[in-house]
Amino acid sequence: MKKTLILIITLTLSALSLSAATPWLKRPLRFVPADSVATWGYDGHDLRTLAYQTDSTIAPPYLRLTRQEWQQRKQAFKQWEDGTHDRNCVGGSGTDLGAPQGLAAARWIDLARQLFLTQGHADYMDYAERAIFNAIMHTVNDSLEPRGTIDKLQAAQMLLCLPGMMYATSNEGDLYVNLYANSTTRIPHQEGSFTLDQITDMPRSGSVKFRFMHMPAQGIAMTMRVRVPDWTAQRPNTPYIYVGAEPTQATIYVNGHELSPLTIDSKGYVSITRTWRNLDEVYIDLPLQAQYIKPATTPDHNRMAPVYNQVAMQWGPLVYVAKGDGCYFSMQQVAQPANDVTAQGYPILQGTMYQHTDTPQDAAATGVKFMLKPYCEE
């Protein structure tokens, strides 16, 4: 009897251990439908307009998790894990500067949105943001890519997907804030629907403000989960490390009061639990600075090692790819924003790379100036 009891306890503890290690939610999340999200830009254009200008044949997406996708979540997760080395820093596949990237990015975004709904992890929204701001926008803006190609079609379709991935809700009534773009959204909730305004100039700046509107008189008790992007370098176990600049802490204010300490949970979100009322505001300041990016698999002793011939940098969600055949890039000297900006108002980065010498740290190495536009405008 004693042995049997010990065996039962052992099996129970093993089951609990396995359960704790499992990434799956008990119930899937739901995206707030794209039709409930109105996006807009300071230049008078929104994502939908740009999408239809790219390909007028696209259809509005419906990002709902099907029963089959839920049942096949383990296979989807294995496919995601197996593709880790295929995904590049601009959100496509293969070589960073290989074109076009639209179709590859669309496939990975579709898988990322499925896995997010089953796991609720910010990693998948990090990827979606990276792919949309870089690989997708590059394909949309590529004047050498003919209209009507599968890459243009898929890129346009993914632009229509972005509003439908911005917010998600859980059965418990939690609200997930995933992506940052100017928008007005009607959020469904079991205690009463409400309107959430998001005002931001991302990625020109890292300031984001949310305002709760049209709330029920009694308010709504819920948890607002705010994604802290991987490019803030404040989360462990992300695909890339950021070097060349000291990470600056993100800050969040609720009705003017700073959340301190700022606690980021294991899934990459800051949770704010309270009874939300009309005109409540949440202000987020996400640090934007130029940083070199390297794979997270880079050994610690090579973290600050120079990079030869080609390097990737990042400013918020924007990726910049610099090429310099016969040159190396010093991690001690990160590029900085120039006085000029691109047609989209994004920063142009300027810096110095160095011609190869026998010793890369040689102070006599010849410097070569460079200026970069973000990958989406290349």
C-alpha cells in the first residue's frame, strides 16, 4: 500500500511538472475582429488603403482559430521550432537581403498568429511586428516587384491582417495589447463592450497612449496585458541579442502614476489589473535607439566581436541592413540617427565601418562613412 501511494504521488508530481512545462493555454484566446479596428495614419493613409493600393483583389481576413488548428497545435509548434534557423531578422526566410520576402513572411505570420492564440506568448507578436514592418512593407514598397505577383498579393493580405492581431481577449476577460498603431477599436467584454483609442507615432517615436471610452457606468474589472517588445532588450530568451547601446527601461503610467517596479511576466507582458473607467489612460514609453542585433546563440565572448561585410541594426521594430564588402563593423560604435528622415518619416542612420586590417581593433584602420534607410524603404 505504501509503495502504491508513493507511486501515485510520484506520477502526480510528474504530471504537474509536465503540465507546468507545457506552453498551451487551457482555452484559446480570441483576436478582436479586424472589422472592429479602425486604423489611421498622420499622413491621412491607413493600412487598409495601402493594402488595397497594392492589390485590389485581396479579401478581408478572418483570424479565428479553427478547431482543426487547435487540435494540430503541437504540430504547428514543431513546425515553428524547426523553422527557427530559416527565419531571418527582417521577418522573411533565407538571406536577409534576398528578395522578395512577402510570401515567406506571410506563411510565418499565419503560423505565428495560430500559436499566439494557443499560447498567449509575446514571441509570436514580436515576430509578426518584425515581419510586417520590414519584410511585408519592403515587398509592398518594392517598385521592381511587379503588381499581381504572389508576393505582392500576400504582402497586401498581411497588411489587412495587422488590425485583426492588435488585440486579443481571453475567456477570463483579459485584454492583450499586441501591436502598436493609431487606432480606435470596439472591444467586446462580458461586462460590457467599450472603445479603446490608441494614439502613437510608432516607429518614429516610442510613445503610445491608450484611452478607455464608452465604458459601462460601473466600469469593468479586468487585466490589461501590454506587450513589451523584444527589441527593448528587457526580455530573456528572445531570438536576438542587442548590442552597442545600453538598454533603456520602458516605462508605463496609469492615469499619470508610474508602474514601479515594472514587472514583465514569463510570456512578455506587463499586467495591469484594476477596475477600468471612462477616460482612464495608459501611457507607454518604449525606448527607441539604434542597436546592432546578433543571433541569441552568439557565445558571450563573441557578443562584442566585430562583424564583417554585412550587419543588421534595429531601431524599434525597424531593421536596417548594412553591407560593406572588405569592411568590418565595430560593436563599440553604433550608428546614430542622421538629421534627415525618409519619405515615411523614419530615421536614417549614419555610422562608420572600417576597412579590414590584420587586427580589426587597429586604431589606424580606415573609416568609411555609411548612411542607411530602413529595410522597408530600401
